[in-house]
Amino acid sequence: MASPSRSGVFDSASDSRLEQFCESISFDRRLYEVDIEGSSAHAQMLAVQGLISGKECDQIIEALEAIRGELDADTLPMRTELEDVHMHVEQALIDRLGDVGRKLHTARSRNDQVSTDFRLWIRAQLDLVDGLLADLQRAFLGRCEADFDVILPAYTHLQRAQPVLASHYWLAYIEKLARDRQRLADCRSRVNICSLGVAAVAGTSMDIDRKFTAEKLGFDDVTRNSLDTSSDRDFVVESAFVLTMIAQHLSGWSEEWILWSTEEFGFLKIPHAFCTGSSIMPQKVNPDVLELTRGKTARVVGNLQTLLVLIKGLPLAYNRDLQEDKPPLFDSFDTVIACLQLAIPIVSGSTLQRDRIASRLEHGYLDATTLMEYLMKKGLPQRTAHHLVGSLVGEAMKRKIPLSEMPLDAMQEAGVSVDNSIFDVLGTANAVRAYVSYGSSAPEQVRQQMKYWTALLS
Ligand code: ARG
């Protein structure tokens, strides 16, 4: 069968190698539902504008539904000479309806059709991702109450820094995911604009109503400039970036929990349902899901790079290069969705190893900064207090004791003029209670944030 896009101008049939090279049906078949949705709306608009009759419109919509059924059941044969999903649907329509089917492509090009379809598909996927991000936020929030009494070391440079509530950690991830959701919503606002009706590149001389189609398809608006629209793939790159940031956050979290679940850290037990074993070492329980979440981030980053390079240097307007935008974005969505679906049960199902954490919590002088601030409140300049506490920590290290066990006279010897009230800020629990600043790990601050997120996420 000759391709419907080969007009009378061609003096030969297409070479089969060209067909293999140019086809996209092998990957864009998954757009068939949105393609049919877009075509139905287009047919209705054509009827309202008197470009086809009401009866023709009904026939088209009925046939499109039947074709959807065949695609659902995978009974519609795929043919490379039909290139892509759009031509497959259209050809199936023509096979059924003859000339009526041949009218559907009135005032439409595959250029605006593919852009519209992709926008519809991306919009639905973004909404799916947003729901998963919210579920993951809820999984972290669910831990906050249960883990409220656990103190963990906060790290900088992966060195023990200051004590924080475990809930403060969970809230930190909720914040990152909240930014991911904001970015997603912002991106969605540019995805959700209708391209249909710009036709190939210049618009059309047919009397169409673009707003009608846009409204039918749930778009917020129509694009303003046909040249820009025909060439535009910003919405694809932006979506890929949104997904990349989500993947980066998941990757950092995975790395942290891989570390935390080691014998060396011993902070966390990941549910065995999400761990794998070793074929030779019987004792092994490996966090492969977390490792693969970290590993798969590489492809999401790579997909973004692919898309950026793809559109670099393209002149206006549509160029066939743009067909290559689908596999990377499909892959980024598939990957991030799969990672999120596993992250949710891992976050809610893991358990903190409270005893292990507590047994080493007073190691590492996590209360040194709070002690320094105590001295500053007593009137010492920061640099002086910093130096003094440093010497004190050095002395405590020599004695192999925490600061809270340093005798008062040893402190005074080190040049710290203090009384017994110093012991109110020593030890991790006291240090946490001493925080007061907004956004800190002070228990009341953390409580407030938990309240804030509970209201927002329920
Ligand atoms: N499969 C093509 C794509 O994804 C459809 C557009 C073809 N347009 C054209 N002028 N050849 O970009």
C-alpha cells in the first residue's frame, strides 16, 4: 500500500529502506488514544464550522471509536509504510468510511496533530506523576509522627554536624518534592496550550475555530503563532527537566538510604520485599531498588541531554528531527513513574533502627555548635567561642568522652567560664531543644511544619 502522504508528485514508490528508517509507529503507537481524542474534537469542530456535515462527523466519531477498540485489542495491523500512529488511525478510518474518512484531515497537518497529541499525552502523564509525588510526600509525612522522638545526626560533608529530629529529615524530602510539584504545575501550564489548527506552518485558509477544539480537549488556550507552534518542543524539554529534577531527588534519597541501611550506619531497615539476595553470599540483603533508582537517574539525565541536542540549531519550523523527541521523553516518564511507585512503599515500610541510632548518637560532638552559641549568649564573641569550644572538643576527644561528661572544672581550665546551666545545652536532646529559629529542627518548628503539610496533603 502506498503511503497516504505520497501525493501525485512522486514518480516512484518509496524505497523500503526509507520506510524502515523514517517510521515511528514502533514507538508512537502509544499515542493512539490521544490521537483519537484529538481527531474526534477536530471532526466536531469541522462539523460546527460546516466543513463536514453532522452526519459525516457522527460516522467519523463512531469509526474512530471502533478503531480505538481494535488498537486496545491490538488487532489493527501495524505497517511501516504508514509511518506513524496518526497515519494508521487515518488509514483505518479511510478503509472504513472511504471519502468521508478522507475529509478528516481537512485544515490539519501531522505537524499540528503530533504536537497536540503529545501535549495531551504529556498532560495526563504529568498529572499521574503529580499524584505519585503527593503520595510520596504523604509517605514521608506519615513517618513524621511515628518517628517524632528519634534524633538523627545531620551531616555536612557526610561528617556528623548537628542533631536533628528524624521528622526534620522527612520534612526535608517533602519540601524537595513540593518544589518538584510546583515545577510540574508550571510546566503543565505551558504544555496545556492547543497547537491544533496551525496546520503545517502558516495556518489555513479554511474557516476553522481553534478555540472550539481547544476547549473540547481541555486545553487552557490556543497557541498564538503558527510558525512558533510548528517548531516548538520547549514543552517536551521542560517536561524532561521536571522529570530530571525528580529523578535527582530520588537518586540523592536512594544514596542516603543505601548508606543508612549499611552495617556501618545501621540507621535503617528497608523492607525485605524491596531487597534482593546474592547468588553466592547467603547472608546478603541488598538494596537493589534504591541502587537502580540511583542508576536509572543516569538515563533520565541522558534523555534531557538528548532532547536539548535534538532541538539545538533547528530552523523554523517543523523538521523531521522532531520525531525523535518521543523515545527519550517516553523513557523519562516510564523511568520516573516506576521509581516513584517503588519509593512510596519503601519510604512508608522502612524502619529506623532506634537502638543502633541512640547508641552512637552522642558520638561526634553534635552538640558543639549549640555549646558555642550558649557561650555567645553569655557574651563571648563568635570567633572566641568557636575557638574555645574547639579546644574543649579536643580535650574531650583525648579523654574519649562526650562534652556532656566533661567536668565543670576541666571546662573552666580550658578557659570557659561557666556554671552548671551549661549542661542544659549539652547532649543531643538538649541541643535539639535549644534551637529556636524558623525552619530549624526545634521540636515546635517541626510540629508546625507537620501541621502545615498535614493540612496541605490531606
Ligand atoms: N511522525 C511524525 C513526527 O512525529 C509526524 C509528522 C510528520 N510530518 C511531516 N511533515 N513529515 O514528527
